[in-house]
Amino acid sequence: MLLKFAYQEFIEDRIFKNTTKVNIQNYKVLLGGFVDYCIENNLLNVEEVKTIHVKSYLRHCQGKGNSANTINTKLQRIRAFFNFLKEESIVKENPASKVRRQQVDIKIDVFSDEQINQMLAYYRGLRRREKSYFAYRGYMLIVTFLGTGIRRTEIINLKWSDVDLENLTISVYGKRRKREIVFLTEKLAKELSTYNIFCSRHFPKLSDYVFVKRDNTQMTQNSIMLLFQNLQRKMNFSDVRVSPHTFRHTFCHRLAMSGMSAFAIQKMMRHENIAVTMRYVAMWGNELKEQNDKYNPLNNIDI
């Protein structure tokens, strides 16, 4: 079967299975690059693609500066593609199944208090000078990301009807589109209430969505990405990337540093797997140190 037709069938299958638009776009970009590479190297049929070709493509990406994380993500997409072809009896074996993931240095960026204050001060200054929605929205995005740890897609889809200021909660659609409850502090609830009043006065009609573009329509993945790219240029931080996910990491970092238990952090972060939470605890938490201090074998031995 021609590789380009197999790729089209795979994308259509993902759409049929109601895969999110974000993941569909990721498949098109990450898997599409592999398909283009194969065709450029005269690998026109799926049956012609072997393990060596998958490795060759990933080495090509590595040569272009792709990080180990990006290489592993591309490998994951290629594996999913060939698993689909195998299930459909289009190929007998998955050529990507024997390709090993790259070792990744575990380093998770977080913001310092100074960096957070710099970003907030930038938007406060804009608000004083311009009194614009753009400035207020940027300020509130930072405050909401930092105060809840919610994901980029969740904040894009957040509606005013999801915000319960009385019970201090917001309702989001998390991973796998599962409805989840996130807690608000009274400080954040007060900020959201004031922001709601501003939006009601600024726009002729209050949008259903909490965060909107200048034309009062829902923000997109691209619009929020551009916003944080602009903030990155303004701040020029050398040691950390300005992105929604860095705010999520920072939220988790503060929970771990406070001594909160791994179980509680898992619930607050809404991690499906406790192993993900333990990565944070291992790097930042004082829980392991406390357990070691309490149960170390030397405790009851005279030395």
C-alpha cells in the first residue's frame, strides 16, 4: 500500500475515534515529517519501511537539533502509525517496535518568585498605561495557571459556567476528556470575579469563555502560544522557557517543596499514574528525606 494513502487512512481513523484536534495536529506534524522523509528517499510503500529507515529518520531529526524528548515523541507517533497498519493487516510487523527510546536527562524547569513577579509586573505596567484587555488577560492567565496548575487546553476551553466562585472550584475537561474539579483559593476567586466585571464592561457581550482573543472569540492553541512567545522575548529568561506547562511544573514544585504527600500532589495535579507524581517528589520533595530520617537503619545503632 502506498505510504501516503496509509497515512491518510490513519489520520481518518484518529478523527473517527474522536481524537482531539490538538492530537490530530500533532500527528500531522510529527508523523507527517516521517512520511515526507520516506517518500523523499523513495520509500513509497509501507511494506518497504524497515527498522533501519526509522532509525535513519530519527538520526536525521537529531542532526537538525531535535532534543531527546522530541525524538521520543516522534518515535511514539511512528509506532502508533504502524500499530494501526498491523491491526488492519496492512503490514505484518511494526518496524518501529525495536527502536529504543533515547535516554532523557530529567530536568524540569520552574519559575522563581523573582521571575513570576517580573512577568506580573510587566502586565501590571501595561494595564496602567493602556488599560487594555490584552494586558489584563495576560495577567490573569499567569495568575490562573500559577494558582491551579491546569493545562493549556483546559484553560482555552474554560467557560464562565465552569467557574464556581461560591464553592471555590472550577470544572475542566482533563485528559481523556474527563470532567474534573480543580480548587480555587479565595485570592484567585477574588481576581477572577474582578476580571469578570472588567470583561463585562469591555465587551458588548460577555463571552462564554473566560479567556478570549481581542475580537471576543475563543482563544486557540496558536493564539496562546504566540502570547507566551511574546512574553518570552520580553522577559528574556536564560534558564527557563516561558510556557503554560512551566507554570504547571511550578505549581507542582511548590506543592512538593511544601511537604505535601505524593498522594495529595497526585490528586491536585490530576496525574493518572502515581509514577509521574513521584518524579516530582524525587526531585523536589522533602518527603523522602523525612522518611529516611525516620526509618534509616542507623537510627537504632550506636556508632
